[in-house]
Amino acid sequence: MKSRRPIGVRLRANALALWRATAVAMSLVLFVHSSPSWATNYALIQGSGSSWAANAVNQWVAGVDAKGLRVVYTANGAAQGRKDYANKSTDFGVTDSPYRGKDPSTGAIDSPLGRSFAYLPIVAGGTSFPYQVRVGGEMIRDLRLSGDTIAKIFTNQITNWNDPAVTRDNNGRQLPSIPIIPVVRADGAGITNQFSTWMVAEHPEAWKECNGGRLAATDYFPLNCGATRGPQKAQSGSDGVMNYVKSAGSNGSIAMEEYSYPLQANFPVAKVLNKSGYYTLPTQYNVAVALTSAQINENPDDPDYLTQKLDRVYVNPDKRTYPLSSYVYAIIPTAENDPRMTTAKRQTVVDFLKHSICEGQSEIGPIGYSPLPVNLVQASFKQVNKLKQADDDVEFDSSIISNVKNCHNPTFVPGQPKKNYLAQIAPMPADCDKVGQGPCAPGVGATNSNPRDGKVPDATPKGGSGGKNGSPTTPGAGSPTAPGAPGIGGAGGTGTDEGTTGTGTGADGAALPGDVPAGDSPDAGVDDLGLGTTQGSTGNGQAAPVVATTLTAGEAATASPQLKGLLVALLLGCVLAPVVVSRTSARGRAGSGGGAR
């Protein structure tokens, strides 16, 4: 007769086997969810172009690195970025203006050279004018300039800071005799295109004389512009420009540069006079207001689809407007047979742009940019979808397109995506920023932080119908935005004034500056561009940002209920199995002892 092991030994072995199986299963679950490469195949992608947008792009590059996406971006100027893309040296480009065939000022070839492409807006911002003007060793930080004065400075018609025009802009305060040093880009740059486009529209005669008789925008600043009348300096790259302005021997210098660069360097920029008679800064709020007047090419059959026309932006009558506001665009390949593209590269481009256009937009306001409004977010996703159309193996989350509540962006809130929330809550300029007043103290009007928890920035006029100084506390609720103004739409907002609560009733769907046009349902998702409509969120908080990769082990706490349940069960198995082993072993020993007697 075959001998059998004692029952305690057998039970102990079974319990140990159960414990081992549970541990292995739990390890496999965690391993799978910590390995995004199992779910998504990525490859290194390379891009180049606008240094104007580089601080935003590099922030997004860092943001996706943790998700396993490898992106390299070279900020070599918009003109070179377009060339690199056309020459198939990169996988994507970034530019402020479309291909022109050839540059109208220099004659340089500016063509995609037959490579397929699509434009999509990725970020907005303001062309600013950082300066170094020191009097008695102290930096002047409250300089104000009109457009006419700026135009004459950069065409070398105003060459000293004690010029009467500068004195007039600063309400009679005269600066000492300090020569003006205009600093411009030596390379082909989007900032030059933005400035020259504004000059063509607003100061055509001054620009025509500066540009050799040609009334055309250009990426290349005409270095012979008034050369006999001023000490113009040309530097390569945005960093080169800012480094020159910051240097010890550059007192009197003023440059043109995207606001992010002087903001991060803690250098002052001139407040610019808008059409309503207020001097403003290029904060994310003032840029958002200005760009509500941008004319966007809405013809999807046009190669220049989604590109901008800014003439109305320059003259936007809203007193919060920053006149020199604009968008920057990515250039992406759309052909099935693009020689640089593989499925893995397309997937990386898709997920990088999904991050940039959604959660990445919430990061850029405080560093000197302004996020996209909802209609351009949707249009951008439509362009990104062309990569899916070129390659069936590319994954694409269509729910992001059809329901923008999943796309975390400060310009729209859950339930009311057509309302340009950022433009609506933009602070009004202070009285001291008006012509004939001030100048304001340094720092006034420099609101760069994002709205937190739905609260309006401190400088925003408070109050409204029924609310006592009521700040919005719930995104998506109809909250007062200005004295006597209707709410953003919805059921009415709640605000606090140093602990005193007041409530107001918002006018549902009322049109305010910054609203995206077309019929709006406060609680529905939107689809201005035929991308599909779904029911929007009416929740009390911002929707969670969409993440393009699978969960990691560290994110298990935020996993789905099903996954949470499985993990809890497996964890309990690991904890309880040793107890079962111990008790079973003890019982086995006790049973064996009784049988011996």
C-alpha cells in the first residue's frame, strides 16, 4: 500500500502553492500595468522650428518623457523649421506662418518641396518688447509704449529714450538721454514675421521704407533698416536676443520676443497701447481676449486650413486686449508613404500632440503663453486624426475629439465648452493704465497664474447680478464676471467676499466677449466642426486630464473599480495565505499527535 503524507503536510503545501500563485498573479498585473510599451509602440521623433514656441514645446517634451515618449525638439527658428520639414530632416515642424512659396522680402525658397503636410495650432502668445533701461543703476519696470512709438524705434526713427513720443506714452515722465539699441533676430524667425505682419497692417509706410520699398511680412528682419540712423543689433535665436538685452553693457536696449523669455528671466516688458486707450501686458488673459477676433481659415480643402489672419486682433476694441497676439502651428506629415514615418513614429506624434493640445495647455499660461480655445482644440484633433487615416495601426482615442470635457484646458470648463472661460474672466486693466493716467506701479496687470478651483484672478472686477463680490467657485456654473454682467451661463454662481457668501443668477447662454459662436447648450458637449457631439459633464470640478498611456504601478490607486477590486483580492490573498499556512500546519501537527496515542 502506497504511503500518504500526513494531512497537515498536504494542507500546508496546498496553502503555500495558493500563496505563490497569488503573488505571481499580482506581480503580473502590476507588471502589465507598469509596462506602457506592451500597450503602445513608440519611436523617437524629431522636430524643429519656432524658438517663439520653444519654451512651451520643451515643457511638453518633458511632460511626455515619463510616459515613454521620446521627442527631440530643436529651436532653430520658424523659417529653418519649415526647411527642415520640407527636406525630410524632421518628423514635424513648428511655425508661426504657412509656407509662402518664397519669402517675399528675400526671395528664399519657402516650400514643402512636395512633402505632404497639415497645420494645426498648438499654442498662442504675445510678441513682447523686453528692455533694459536703467536710471541711476535702477531698472525702469513700468515703461509704456504706443504702437507708433514701437514702430519708429525699430525702424530707427526714434533713437533716444528721452524722445517726446516716449515721454508722451509715459504721461509726461521723461527718461534721461540714453541711446536706444533695437535688438532684432539675425536668423529667419517667427517673431520677425509676427512683428512685420503687424507693421504691414498698422504702420505700412514705416515698414515699406524699412523693407526696401516692399510692403510684405518676412521672417528675416531687414538689417539695413535705417542703418545710418541707429545702432541696430542682430542676434541669433530667442536666447541670443534675451542674453544681449540682459548683458551688463546693454543699457538702453529693447527687443522683440515672445513673452515667455523675459518673463522667465524676470525682465520687464513694455506695456503696449491698445485701441481702447489702455496699456496692457501679453498675459494669457489679455492674449485670449485679443484672439477672440482672430480670423481662422475654415476651409478644410485649403492647404492653409486653420492658419490665422490677425488684422482684427490688432484693433480689437476690448480694453483688455494685447494687440500683438497670435498662434503658432505644428506641421505634421499626412501621407501613407511618407519616407520618415513608421507606425511607431506616427503613434508617438499622435500621443505627443494629444498631450500638448489637452493637459499640456494648462501648463503654459504661467510661463508666458495662452492656451487654445475649444474650436481650435477640436480642429487640431481633426488634423491629428490624419495620422490615423494614413496608418490603420495607429491608436486614436476618438472620445477626446467628440467630447472636449476630457481635455483639460483653462479656456473651457465642463458643461460649457463653447464659452471661452479664460477670456471672460480676464481682469480689466487698472485706471492707471489708461492714457492720461499713471503709469501704474510695477507689477500691476501682470497676472500670469492659472485660475485655480474656478476662481477669478484677484484683479478681476467682482460682483454681478445678485452676488456680492462673487467669484466663481464651481467651473461650469453661471458665475458673475463683472459688475452687472451676466454669468457665464448655467444655474447661477456662488462667490465669497472675505467669508461673506453671496449668490447670483447667471444668464444661461448669455454672450460675453470670448464666447465661441454657434448654438450653445450649457450642459452638452460641442462639435462646431462636424466631429461628433456627446453629452458634456455637469460635474462640479474640472475633468481629469486624458493620459495617453496605460497605468503604471504607481498609479494603481487611481485605477478603474474592476482593477482595484482585483488588486485588493490579490493583496488579501498574499496577506491571508501565510495565516492559512500557519493554522493548517498547526492543525496537521495536532492531528498527527492524536493518532499516535
